[in-house]
Amino acid sequence: MDEEYPARPESTYSLVKHLEEQMAVELTRWDPELSISALRFSNVMDPEDYAKFPAFDVDPMLRKWNLWGYIDGRDGAQAVARAMENGRPGFEAYIIANADTVMSRSSASLAAEVFPDVKVTKELGEHETMLSIDKARRVLGFDPEHSWRAYHPGKTSPTEN
């Protein structure tokens, strides 16, 4: 899923976020020199939260709401700094997530089980996020550095995506 996927807010929280982005689009239309970057953070986590990640494997439905994504708070701070350094006139939205998922299971098996009717358009790495961070990488130079797997080495290598 990338930034071009149409918004489908399912809660008051997500509806407000969507409306904020729509307002930003209009504000940058009114003032073409205005720069607004929307960083769509995927469930901010800190190292002390990683102890509970292995328990997520019990039921993949519990975390499907954001495609098993997360962002380490330190990497979220990196995204903010990069957005400020690389701002340009207009509105841009960026998905900000770690390169891996919160799950020990493969991304392909999760997609097949939980979303059997959705066509996966690219081959997924073993634990690759399903939230596309390609735009943030390309435009902002965002590169997540902190994986929960470094705190649970038996769950796979922290460099494996």
C-alpha cells in the first residue's frame, strides 16, 4: 500500500487525519509557496515495547489494521528531520514505517492468509513491510535503522526485511 491508495477512514481518528490532509491540500493551493509534509506514521514504538512483539504471532488478525507495520520512534524522528530538510512548496504525504513487520511469519504468508482476495503486485521480502516507504526513501532520503528484531535475535536477523 502506498500514498496513492485511496483513503478509507474507519475511525474518528483516521477520519480526522484524512481531513487534515485534505485541508493541507487546500491551504497549499491558496498559497503555492507553502510547504506541508504529512508524515503517516505507522504505530510508533520504542525499544521497551519490543518485548511484546513475539506475542503478536499468536493471532495475525490483531495487527492487520495497519498491515503489521510499526515505526521505531528514533526512525520517526529521522523522518521528521528529513522532511524539514527536504520540504518544497506544495503538499506531499509520506508513509513512515520500518522496513520490516511486527511479525515473525513471512509477509507473503500473512497476505495470503488474511487478504486472500487481494492481488500482491510485487514479491515481498521475508518480513518486508506492506506499507510502501519507497517515496519517503526516494524523496526524503528516509532509511529506517532500528528494527525490533535486534532486540529478539532469535526471531530473524535485524537486517532482514
